[in-house]
Amino acid sequence: MTKWQCSVCGYIYDGDEAPEKCPKCGAPKDKFVKLDDQAADLVGRSRFSNNLHMELLTLMEKAKEISDKGIKDALDPNCVSLFKSSLAAAIDIQQKVKAELKAHMNKGKWG
Ligand SMILES: [Zn+2]
């Protein structure tokens, strides 16, 4: 699909024509620039990857909840040890994902 970018705020709009005004900053239609195929493709690829990162964040949030329950349950020291390491791993992955997403935003790989 054709993609249009607001030259004022960077908002990306999908549609055959640019919107009457920017949904984010309210800039008029003539402030929108049509993205070429290469730029539009990059936006599509970035969205896919960003969505995967967001899914991973959600999954790790769940892993943290499970680990917390396991630690509280404290059946035996081996179980607690395993849940503590899964908690640490989930936090580690979340921090790395957040850093990567921040890098995407700084490189403009977000839209
Ligand atoms: Zn805008």
C-alpha cells in the first residue's frame, strides 16, 4: 500500500492518498510526502520486526510472572534456583529488546 509521511512530525499514513490532515500533529495534506517503494518497504520490514520485539517483551513479562510465582511457591531449593534464573533471563532479554527498540527509533525504523 502507498505510504505517506508527514514532513512535520514523521507520522506515517497508509492509503491511496495523503489524509486531509495529520492524525498526530494536525499538519495539512500538502505537508505529506509520498514514500518511494524502497522507503515504504523498509517501513513494512521495520514494523514486522518491531512487532516481534513487542511480542517478545510481552512473553518475557509472562515469564517473569511465572518465575515470581515459582519463587514464592518455594517447593525446594532447586525449584527456587531455576525460577530465579528464569526471572533473571527474562529481565535480561527485556532490557536487550528495549535497547534494540530504542535503537530502531533513533534510526527512524519506526512507523
Ligand atoms: Zn504530523
